[in-house]
Amino acid sequence: MQFKPLFLALTLALAPAAHAANLSDVFRDAQAYDAQYAAARAAWQAGQEKAAQGRAGLLPNVNLGGNLRYNNVDSSLTGGDADFASNGLSVNAAQPLYRRQNQVLYEQSKGQVKIAGMQFQVAEQDLILRVAQAYFDVLQSQDNIDFINAQKAAITEQLAAAKRNFEVGTATITDTHEAQARYDLAVAQEIAEQNNLNIRLRTLEKLVGKPAGALDALIEPAQLKAESGNIDDWAARAADSNLQAEIQRIAKAIADQEVERNRAGHYPTLDAVAGYTVNNNQNFGTTQVDTRIASIGLELNLPIYQ
């Protein structure tokens, strides 16, 4: 599967750094580890078998059978009593020529394969959003901590100045207490944001299966290109291209075909059949004979009442 435009747009928001992971790196790690995405991949692989299962109804059936028997014949005919062994072997083949039910089932299977692929794309897009959300949450917390640290440094200077001014008598104790309160608030905010960062790092680690490590920072917003178009254009594109909408359209088509498939159960079926049977030492009265029977033809079945 290829990366979606959304993911490519998000990667433009990252600056290259040899020592830090960017969004592409984190996404690849999540693709290899995330259990939800792995389940979606397995479901997609299973969905690919729908086509083979649907096609099977159009392919021939071949059966091989055999028997080995011991026979005890007690007959009222003179000399009709016999004890003997017999055996037989048969091969039968049938090729569907007209089975409307199977044809509709095959068409349904192709739609089911498309749905499986689209559902996997939806899972990939969901993973992109979850990774991007976790990634940018970590960066946001790191920026918040940097801001709080800078703010705390400034408040520390103000607190020191307030204490000095109080000692020389140019400020009141109230000024000192207010500066101390601002400093204590900054410390509390720093602790809260550090806890928030730890939680967000754990969220990112759950996606990639390992410690997040250093992450690339954002570049200047001016270097990003905004998506063009108005809301009506976006709505029209969503109606035409949204995967969930397309899945529902295909699902409706499959449901309509299911009605046709059930209706086709009342249609006649036509098969080409062929067989070859070998029976050895069959008993006909006092005579044991061997037979070879080969047959080929057409078989028509017409449901009258079911």
C-alpha cells in the first residue's frame, strides 16, 4: 500500500535531523507493530480469498470413488450359491455450463475483495491519524515545557528582585508573596505538563512498540502549502472519493446481487457431465463378469417446487 496524501502532507511539517525520528520513521514503526493495523492487514489478506471462493462455483467438480467387497450369495437357483470378492472404481466430472446462482456469487466476491482492500486503506488512514496525533501531542508538550521553563526563569528573576526590594524597603511583603505565588504556579504547571508529556510518550510507544526517543521539530509554518478549494469542492470530493462512502456503495450493490442470487435458485441449471466406471467380478446369477462403462452428456435440472 502507498502512503496517502494526508500522510505526505504531514511529513512536510518535519525538519530533517540525523539523530531524531521524523513522522515517516514513526509511521513505519507503527505499521510493523500496531496490533489494530496488523488485524486489518490479516482481514485484507483473508478478503483476497473471496474471489477464489466465488470463482470455484464456475469450475468443474471431479470425484473419484472406489469399493472393495466380499459377497455371499445364497440363491434358490441350482448352483446359485457363491462366495466372491468384487471391486469397483469410478471417476465422475461435472462442468457447470449455466448456474446463475454461481455467476452472481462470483460477481459478489469481486465486490467483497474491493471492500476488503478499501477497509485496509481505511485502517491505514486511521493509523496515520493516530500516529500523527500522538506525534504532535508529544511535540506540543515539549514546546509547552520549554515555554513554562522560560516563564519560570523570568518569574525567578522577579522573585529575587522582589526579595531584594523588600530587604531595602522599596517593596512591600505583598509584592514578595505575589512573586512567590507566581513562581509556585509556574512550578506546578511544569510538573503537570511533564506528567502530560510522559502520558503522551507512553501513547506513542504503544503505537511503535519501543521508546519514542527524540523527535524532529516543526519547521516554520510559512513553508507549508495550504490545500486549495472551498468547502463545496471538498464536500464534492468527499462524496466521490471517501472510502467509507464507496464501501457502502459496493455493499449496496452486493445486497442487490444477493436478491438476484436467491431468485436464481429457481432457475434451471445445465452441466456437462462425464464418467468412467470399472466394476470387477460382479455376480449375475452364477456368472461373474467385469464391466467398463464410459459416459458423457448434458444434465439439466429444473426446480419445480422447493
